[in-house]
Amino acid sequence: MLAAIFTSIILSVIFNESNNSILAVILFHYMENLTGQTFTINTTAEIISNIVRGIIAIIIFIHYGRKYSENHSHILEGNTKEHIGSDTVLKVNPNSPKIYI
């Protein structure tokens, strides 16, 4: 269960940092599956693999979590941004009028 959570954190960052490329995520996931099927992994190796994956996911979460919280503070404060054509619209809260910036 934890391995799936760690993998989803890693895949999310790959997706976000590759300009929303699904191909990059598919290739990473494919390589992960290929490695798991190519090599015979015993229980100890699987535990070590999950620990390493967890450490990587935690480092990524700490690093990119801070980056995304700084860049998207308007979302954390309950505000949202919308893109309408070439305009960016900041919607302060769901009940307020739209402000064009």
C-alpha cells in the first residue's frame, strides 16, 4: 500500500516537471514494471526497494511540496486561477466576481 503512495508521488512530480507529459510517466512506469519482471526479487530486496522508494518520495515531497506551496499559495488560501483565452482570471472565492489581471 505504501509503495503505491510513494510511486504516485514520484509519478506526479515527473508529470508536473515534464510539462504535463503523460509519455514521461508512461515510460517511467513501464521501466519500473519491466525491471520488476526482468529480475527475480525476493522479499528482502522488495522491502529494501520500498524503503528506497519511500526515501525518494519523501525527499521529493519535501522539496516540491515547498515549491508548489510557494507558487500556488492562492490555491492554498482558497482562491483559484482560471485561464480564459489569453487572460488569467483570479477568482478570490467562489462567491466573488472575477477580476481580470
